[in-house]
Amino acid sequence: MEQQLKQLEQEALAKLQAASNLKELNDVRVAYLGKKGPITDLLKGMGKLSPEERPKMGALVNAVRENVTAQLEERITILEEQAILEQLEKESIDVTLPGRKVRQGNRHPLTRVVEEIEDLFVSMGYEIAEGPEVEKDYYNFEALNLPKGHPARDMQDTFYITEETLLRTHTSPVQARTMELKKGEPIRIICPGKVFRRDNDDATHSHQFMQIEGLVIGENIRMSDLKGTLDALAKKMFGDDREIRLRPSFFPFTEPSVEMDISCFKCGGKGCNVCKHTGWIEILGAGMVHPNVLEMAGYDSKKVSGFAFGIGAERIAMLKYGVDDIRHFYTNDSRFLSQFHRTEG
Ligand SMILES: [Zn+2]
């Protein structure tokens, strides 16, 4: 019996050494130490032994069990460590591999247009002024010489929040607010921002778009100052050889009012599809600040004068980048937006 026990111990230890994973170790444990295993069988058979032999045999069986159990635990620890190392090996990073390219975004074409215009005017000593997009009727219309019932209000139908509150139709209320704030002091600002109209969206109209307006007020501000400023703007946005022309127009808040055209940057004035074969492209509206607007904001229209202009950022971007549908700017389609990577300067 002792011989049998020794043999079982050797077998169990050999199988523990041979086991290559935790499952195999467990199989060995069940086979040799389990309730139905040979060692348990041996213990059960101890009843047949003489009373003198029993304690000796009992001690032997226990020693074998302890030895096998100790070996089993050691093997479990070793195999677990191995498994962790293998896992780490598998998950290790090959630092010599080239990195995955991170897709880099770029500025939105409208943002670029606005920033270019801001840069130009800041370099000419203008400040950038901003104001609320949800505006009072007073600042959006009345302070700009557009009293309630004025027919020109129809051209700028908007979204009303209440009778007296609306989504601004232009950034001109920022001008009105600045004039009120400066209390007769000279002003030189541009106001970029979102504006809203109740237009049906199509290739050239959007119910929301970006405007950049400018306002200069001071002594002896003349039409020629306006013309020189617009000329600098046209050259900055469309090239140094652009010429401008001013045509008479009407806006309630300026008098006189003008539309500014630039000589076509595509054909140079000969006529093409961009300029509709006229050689000129309409760019923006401008004019000398109406005396009523000055007076309403507390300026003495006999002592100071000023000019104002308003540019649609979308119109500039469409012309500059050859975009044929204004809606492209708002759909967030990366196929459209990624085209501006190349020209990012
Ligand atoms: Zn042309």
C-alpha cells in the first residue's frame, strides 16, 4: 500500500509538471485529490489495516496530499504569471511602427472670410464689436430710422420672439448700441455675427447667415473716406488689381446710399459667367450714416458725420471659393469642407 501511494504521488507530481495551463492543472487536482480520486480510495481502504498500521498509513497519506497540494499551488502561481506575461507580450506596442494619421480639421470657409476681414480692419485701427442675436425691435429697426410701419421693414422680415423682441435681421443694432454707449465719442468698429431673415432657403438664400458691418463716426468723415476703405477691402479680399465702383442705392439708415461693385476677378472686366457678362460683381451696400440715426443716438449731426457698410460673409466666400450653393456652408458635409484644406494659408 505504501508502494502504491508513492507511485500515485510520483504520477500526480509528473502530471502537474506536464500541465501547460490552469485547466489541465485542475484536471490533475480532481483526478488525484478529488473525492473519487485514488488517494481518497486509499483512505477509505484503511479500515482493513491493523490498528498499529493505521496511524502510520494515515500520516503517509496526509503527507502525500500535502505535498501534491503544495506542488499544485506552486504550479498555479507559475502558470498564472506565464499567462499574464503572454498577455502583455501580445498587447505590447511596437514603437517602431509609424503612427496613424490623425485627421486634422480646418477653419470653416465662412470663419476664414470673417477673420480675413477682421484682420484688415483691425490693422486699420477698428475695434470688433459684438451684440445680442436676440434683439429688441428698437435697436434692430427704430434706432436705424426704420419706425414701425416703415415699408422697408418688409424687406427684412424676421422671426419675432414677442412683439418687441426678434432675431436680428442685420448686425446694425450693434452699431446702434455702440453709438448709444459712446455718447458722442468717435467710433470705428466692425460688427461680425449671425443674422436672420424669414427667407425660404435656396441656392442663394438662407434664413440664417453671417454679416459683417462697419461703422465710422467722427468729424469730417466723408464719402471719399468710405470709398478708400471699400477699395482697401476689395483689394484685400479679391486681389490688388481690383477696381471698385459705387452705384446709388437706398437704405433707410444711410443717406446717400450706395452699392459697391468690384471689377470681375475672373475675367478682369471683359465679361464672363461669374460677372454675368457685365465685368462687375455686386459685393456690398454702404452709405453715409443718416442724420436721423446720428441724432437718435445722441450725436450732433451738424458736427459729426460717418459711414457704414454691410457685407455678407457667404457672398464673399461663394465668390472667392467658387461655391454655387449657399446651403453648402451649413450642412457640415466634410466632402465640401475638406476642400478648404488645400487653400488654408
Ligand atoms: Zn467676369
